[in-house]
Amino acid sequence: MVGATEAPFKQTAGRVFDTPPVPGYRQKTLARRGTILLALLLGCGPVTATSVIDDAELALRRARASESDQRAQYETTLAELYLAKARELQGKAQYGDARALASDALRFANAAGRKAGEPRSGAAALGSAAVQKP
């Protein structure tokens, strides 16, 4: 009797699990899930705001390394202020505004780095050359 009740179950289980899936079903399912995940990540305010804030911090560090505090004070100060305000707004969950301010901070930090990296021209170059000769 025991053998008679097990045989139909095994046949049913074999038919359910051994049948091949619809062709392309797995790829379509993975593609749909990937698309949904990508849409969520790209539309996620905290992720994009944090990314731009991190980029601005890195650009500001690079600018400071090239002595932008002395040669591009205006741009460096603006980048610092915009970055501080962006962090504050991110803490208040205002991610759109935080991202906008962080992108401005990134723009000013890049400008400070470029300005600090440029060779000096005019009287500033002559003054420093005169000081270095004696």
C-alpha cells in the first residue's frame, strides 16, 4: 500500500519540476527586475545627492592640494560654503536641493583647482621671481 501512494506523487512531482520552462522566461524576468532596480537607483534622491557630494569633496581636496587657498580664494571659499549647505540639506532629507548645491560646489572646486594649477602671470610672477633670485 505504501508503494501505491508514493508512485503517483513521484510522477506528479516529476512532471511539475522536470518540465522545461518557457523559452526566454528567465532572461525576460531578470531583465525586468534589473530595469526596475536601475530605475529605483537612478531615481533615488539620497544616492544621487551623496554621489555628487562625494565628488565635490574630492574635487575640493584636490584643489586644496594645489594650494587653491592662496591662488583661488574666491572659488575655494564658495565651494566650501556650497558643500556645507549641501550636507546640511541632505541631513534634512532635501535631496534635490542638496544635489544642486553639491553640483555648484563641484563646479567651483574644479574652477579653483584649474586656477591654482595655472602658471602665474604678470606682476605676481615678476615679484616671486625677484624674491627667489637673491
